[in-house]
Amino acid sequence: MEIVLLNCGRTEPELLDEQMRELEKRIQRYQKYSRVDCIPVRSKSSAKTQMMQVEAEALTKELRPADRVILLDENGRSMNSRGFAQQMQKWMNAGSHRIVFVSGGAYGFDQQMRERADFSLSLSPMTCTHQLIRLFFLEQLYRCFTILNGHPYHND
């Protein structure tokens, strides 16, 4: 099984990307993991709904039919770190070859992506930039694996 973080666009600034790479190294100690940054082609004059459609098409091209797709979405289900670890264990036990967490663009996800998703996960009720949420998610994914493996990283 593989865990994939599918991003709409590159991660900037470099400092965020550097911190993400460090967490990704830690995650790979526990689980096969990869990051895919898909860069949708869009015009600067695109309307919000058009941009979301273009992003959805680019993201969908990276998905496989059997993928378990989890949207990182402010309107998704909220849970604490232990709850997330329990949910991850369920997904992993279900036998999916890939669990793909999708970080959308600045305007979120269009209906096409919402229909393709198996689950929506909120990392915070507050609105965060789509750049920053990637780092936050990776820290939670790492924390999840330390919880599942009984390592003392997580303090209740």
C-alpha cells in the first residue's frame, strides 16, 4: 500500500517545501509515501469556477480507479490526531493499494472532485492557505504513524 499526497500546484516558499521534505522522510520510515504536484494550465483571466474545473481535470488525471481518495477540505469531517490514526488504520486494513490525500487549489474543490472522493477531511475549522495545509497535513500523517506504532511522539 502507498500513501500519496496529491497537490494542485507546487509548494512555495522554499521553507515550507523544505519542512515538508523532512516530514516525508520520517513518514517513509513507516509507510511507502510519495508526493505528486500537478500543475494545471490556466489563464490569469479564468473565473473561479473555471479554475476549479481545470484543477479538477488535472488532479483527476493523476488518480487511478481503485484509489481511495481523501479530500483535505475545510468543510470535511473534523477529528483529533488519535481519531485520524484510527481512521487511517481502517483505510489501510480495507486493502486499498493507494490512499490519495488531495490538497486542492486556493478555491477548493469543484463538484467533480467531491463526487470522486471517498471522504473529506477537515484539518481545521479555520481557513488556511492551500500551501500551509500541506505541511500541517504531513505533520498529522507522521503523528498518525507514530501513534499507530506506539512511539512517544504524540502526547495526549
